Amino acid sequence: MTEASSPTGLWDASRDYVRILLDNIRTEARVGLHPWEKFAEHPNPLRVRIELFAHSPRPETDAVFMDYDPLRAALKAWPTRPHTDLLETLAEELVALCFSLPRVEACRVSVQKTAIFNEIDAVGVELYRRRPEPLA
């Protein structure tokens, strides 16, 4: 089965892999294009999800261990960062940070504003990226 014909269209189902998941992370950031977001007294509440993918013939071994503390530390610093216009900017920064981890071959990052409109639970962006250069 090829990557294109795999059930998700995102991964080669003929190879084993491990997925590390950081789910429902709550943080805040000054983000958005609306006037009430640009000049807000408080940052927007955000919900973040990060999935890290690495090929592994034996996921129970230390060979696939990934230290996700750098991701957590970056997200904890978001409330104090300067205003960012787009969620896409935050998501792309997270992707770059994911690829700073040596074993990550692909990642999926979702960033959502959870208090932007009364009638919508969340508005956000999701990116799926494969490492631009293959791992050795």
C-alpha cells in the first residue's frame, strides 16, 4: 500500500510507526486580525494539539523516545509573547519546533481560538507536515 492509498492518505501503512500525542493543551496568546483581538486586554484562550510521528519497528523501545518538554515550554511562554496576526504563524512555529526533535519524521499541529465567536466552539488551523529532508 502506498502513502497515497493508505486509509488516511498521510502515512505509509506498510511501515510501523509510533505517534506521540499532546492533546487538548490549554494556553493563551495575543493573536488575531479583529480590532478587539489586536487591542485586547487579555490574550485569547487557545487549544492546541500536537502529533509527532516517527517510524519504529519496535515502539516499546527507547529508540523512539521523544522529549516533548521543549514543545510544552514554548506553549507556556505564548501568553507573554507579542501580538501575532495569524494562527497559521503560531502553527508554523510549532511545526519548526517539532522538527527540532531529532526523531520526528512528520507532525500534525492544530491551534484553535476557543472564545472568538459566541456561536462557534472554536476556530482554528491544522497543519500536517513531513520533514523536508529525510532522516539518515
